[in-house]
Amino acid sequence: MAQFDVYLNPLEDLRDSHPFVMEIQSKLLKRPVALIVIPLARLAPGSQAVTLLNPSLAVGDEALVLETLAITSFQPGELRGPVANLSQHASVIWDALDFALHGY
């Protein structure tokens, strides 16, 4: 498990709208009881919700929106086999978190 790894959403009922979650937790915590994640959501047709707070990120061929304010956590065993890693977008992800937590 690595920072910015993307996993299939463990909540099956939400997979149609939020197919994935992205881990944001630092690896400095060696045996966490929970992993902090942010859901990645599908945009509704015709929607343009992409902002500093909710940037668009691609997983495979699909453009998704980082729903920063929906930050949550799961037990490590609930996240299995990363399907992607979005570390190449680290600055955009940190900008969204900074805006949510600090207002800039």
C-alpha cells in the first residue's frame, strides 16, 4: 500500500457513483488501524464540478473527480490490490487538501 494508490471502493453500493477510493495516508505510520482515503466519483452527464477542491483525475481511461470533502477511512484489510497510483498528480491532490483544510 502506497500513498496515492487507488482501490476499488469497498462499499459495493457506492461503486456506480464512486467506483474508487484513493489512499492519502503517509507511510510513516507503520501499522495503522485505519487508512485515510478520498473517494473518486463519476461526473454526472453535463456536469462541470471540477475545481481546486475537486480536481479531475484519470484512472485508466475514465475521468473522475476527487471528492475531497468526503474524506474517510477504511481498515487496511478492506482495501485490496491497487488498480492505479496517482502520485504523478500529487501537487493537484495536495492543493485540494490544502484548500479544504487551510482555505488556500
